[in-house]
Amino acid sequence: MTDAFLQATLGGVDVVDLGRQLRVGMPQSPNHPQFWHTLPRRHGDMTRADGGSAANDMITTGTHVGTHIDALAHVSHDGKMFGGVDAAAAGVGGKYDELGVHTIAPMVRRGVLLDIPALLGVDVCDGGYEITVADLEAAADREGVEVREGDVVLIRSGWGSLFSQGAPYVGGPSGVPGIGEAGAEWLAARGVHAAGADTIAFERLAPGGGHALLPAHRVLLVENGIYIIEALDLEELAAKGRHEFTFVLIPLNIYGATGSPVRPLAVTSA
């Protein structure tokens, strides 16, 4: 008997790519090493006797560059990570054995998109705008979706449309829209598995404030063990009106790392 999920797949699916293309010079948090790609060997640098040639690549990158997921090892508060793990002791040896990205299981889960600009009647939320609990609840009501335990909730602010502009996407003087502590508590109370956004730091960045205060990271990663996904491309998903879908994400299996680049997918029936 054919598996139901396989049967649905054979019937045709629509896949929306939620990941950013990795390019040298793309906007990123200044707190992380940049992405770099080069060709140590190009076609013609060495040619075999039969005329064949091969090119190869090398990349260097921080693990929190481009579309990426934060492992629970990424953030601590008052010296403790999720579950009361001693942050300083856990880092001895240069890797996080307990809460590294290798501990994140591949995700095939119900995904929900909460489209805040569509709710507010704007194209893009203003820099520094805090997406409130009232906004989250109203967006869910407007879309006819319910946030449930185990979901992956993606919050669109429209800020992702600035990605190609570089510096404006990072924010700086303008700040960046996103949820605050109250919004993070709302997500945690619903028992979500992960939460993501189309911005560089997931949560609200105050104008001129940079990454000085990140309370949503504390609430989600440290206090509740909820993963964070950043720098998502949510524009196509919103344009298609897809508010409920199968969410697929697989981190790189890097032992002890604090995060990983990812290429998430939103999958629905065709």
C-alpha cells in the first residue's frame, strides 16, 4: 500500500523556496564572519591528456549567514543556556556537545505564515516597528489559521524585500521590524517548534540600537528551547497567499556548531 504522504507527492506538489541565495557581499549581521566563495581551480588550469578539465570551489562562511537556523547553543543568559546548561563550561573544547546544531532533527512540520503587512495594509513594516501580540492574533484570524503546538511559525514583515539593497536590510539607523518579548512569549505559550522571520535578527531592532538587546532570543532559545530561523525569503509565499503548508528544513550536520545555513521549503498540493 502506497504511503499517504508519498501518494500526495506523486499527485503533484508546489514548492516555494524560502532560502536566500548565498552570494559574496550579501547583507548579513556584522557579528558573524562573512560568506566567501572562490574557485581554486578553473577549467583550463589543468587539462588531462584526453582534453578533459575540471573546476572546483572553496567556501568559507559563518554559520549565521544567509538564511540560517539558530541552535540552542547560540544564546545564553546569565551564564546559562537552555535547560540550565553552563554556557562557559559547554564551550570548552571549541564545540557545543549538548545543544549544537547537530542536535536539531530534520523538520517536516506544519508551517504557518503570519503576514503582518497584509494585515496592516502596507507593503513593508516600518523600521523599528514592534509586531505586537494583537498583530499576531489578528493576522491569524484574518488568514483563518490557528497556531498549534509543534508548528513552525513564519512572520513576514515585508523587510525581506530590502535584501537586495544590502545595507538598508541590515537596518542600522532605521531599525528593523519584528516581534518583541511579548510576541516571543505568545509563541512560546503555544508550544511552537520553531519561529522564523524575513529579517536579519528575527526580532525587532530599535533604530540605531543594533543588536544591543535581543529579548526574543532569550525567551525562545534559552527559556523555551524554540529554534529561530532568520533571513527567510517570504515574498513569494505571501504573494501566493499560502498561510498553511508543509515546512521542510534540514540543517547541515555540523557537530557542535551554534547554527547552520539552511534552504527551507514550503510545500503544498499542486
